[in-house]
Amino acid sequence: MSTTMRMLRMAVCVGTLAGLGFVPLAARGPQDSSDAARPAADGPTVPAEVLAAQAFLWAAYPDLMGRELELTVRREGEAVLVSVVDRATPDATPLDSGRPAPESPLPEPRGVPSEPRGVSSEPRGFSLGETPLPAPILTARFEFDTDTRLRRYDAYGPLVHEAEALALQMQLLTNPRWHESDADAWLAPRGVASTFAPAPAAVATMARAVSEHLANAASPRSSASPSSEPRGPESAPSSEPRGFSLGETAPARFAWLAAGTTAAGGPVFRSRPAWVTTATVAGPDGPPIVYQLEYEPFGGRLIAVTSEEAR
């Protein structure tokens, strides 16, 4: 991959990508994504992984569109790492905040001493008088195949209620005799719907939106550039596999336990319990692609996507 991909910083809805000569994908409707991502005539082409990652974020978190965001994108091995900063939320609180915070702060990690009294707390890496960026609301890791189809996605940060998830994880670790019902009871006073009831309607709605995006992304590429004008329904090849509809998702179930694990003293909980559903989309060569989608219980945000091939 070219050096263009090593580190990109995009001021979405603010201006052009500094120094790289192209207009970043603006936080508009998904129908505008192809046109908004067109590179400038005298600038380098935006790497396909960048466009794919950004379009996926709009599909997964549509409330991010129209906000003043800054995206930093870099390559790490085979993965694409994306950091999203919302300039309107300098305290890095979730966009859908308002839910109760964890009952107690998480302990400070061992080996990371507190700032000594009298020592400057100026953020490292910035000079005096320079304003650092707010903390990211989302950090995400993407893996794509050679045709830029998503293989795996993982998300962390305030937007996906990471602090609450860590508090739940701590409770599961410190109560080894707990069963699913105990953990569900711990969630109830924190405004979380019962994990034994049907999944919240918002989870199904968002899962279908992501499924449809994945179906469109998995459809065969035309010979034209991926940044050409959006194709109308009359010219787009059908990506509907035989036997099921475009973007079909299975009913979500809540997964407390790690798959295929048992323990003599009790259940083995997942590191991130979540609502889990599957999305089946047409593959480029006929066989369908099955994705597993995971949504955290506190706000119903997408935290992971894994293709059957990558599992």
C-alpha cells in the first residue's frame, strides 16, 4: 500500500484533507457517498480501504452524519485503524449519553502511576499554547479482503459505552459464581432491557441497515471506478441471493457465554456480552456471505462484525 494510507487525518464537514488534495467523504446521506469521495484531479486517489471504512461508519452510526468530526486513519499490518473525534464533544461523552454512569470508577491500571503533585499535567506530544484534540469518541479496527469487502470490525470508545461494558466485565470477573440471571439483574437498575426478553427494536433496525450496507459492498464491482457516480437501481446488478432477501438478518439473541467453553465452577462469560445476530448477503461469486453482528446492551451500538470466513 502507498504511503498515503499510513496516516490520514480527515476533517469531515470542515474542509479538505490537508496536504493530500482530495475532498473527504462528507457526513451526508449514504446516497451521496460516491460523489462526495471523488478525488481531486491533481491529488492522489483515496485508498479504497479508507472509503470503505468511512462508508461503513455512516451505515453503522447514522447519527454521526452531519457532525463536525475528525477521522484519523492509519494502517497496522493487514488492519485499518480509524479514530473518530467529535469536536463538539470535547469531554468525549457519548453522543447518546444520559444513561447512568458505572456505579464506581474503574481502578487505575497497574504500572501506570498517578500524576505526582506539582507535576505539569500538560498532554504529552503538544507544545504550550497548542490545543490538543478531544479524546476520540470511537476507535475502530477494520479488516478487509483483497476486494475491500469487510472481514472483521471491532469498535471501542465512549460512543459504544466502553466504560459501562468494562464495569460489567469487572462484575463478572469478581463474581465467579454468577450465572446469566445474576448478570442480567445487575444490568436492570442501570436502565438496560432484560437480556432474556426479545432484543430492543433499535437493534433490529440498525442491524438491517448494516446488513444492507454489507450486501451492497459485497455485490460485484463494475469496471468503473468505485468513486464514480452512484448507480441507479436499474443499472445496479442484483445482489439478492436465492432464498432470502437483501440484507436479511436473523432475530437477535443475547450472548452471555463464550462459545464452546465450559468450566467446572460455572459458566465462562464472554469478554463483551452482546446482542448477536447474523446477516446473510450475496457473495460476489454466488455463495452467500454470513456475517455475525454484535451490539452492546447499554445503548444498542454496534461493537463487532465478523464474517464466517474470518471466524
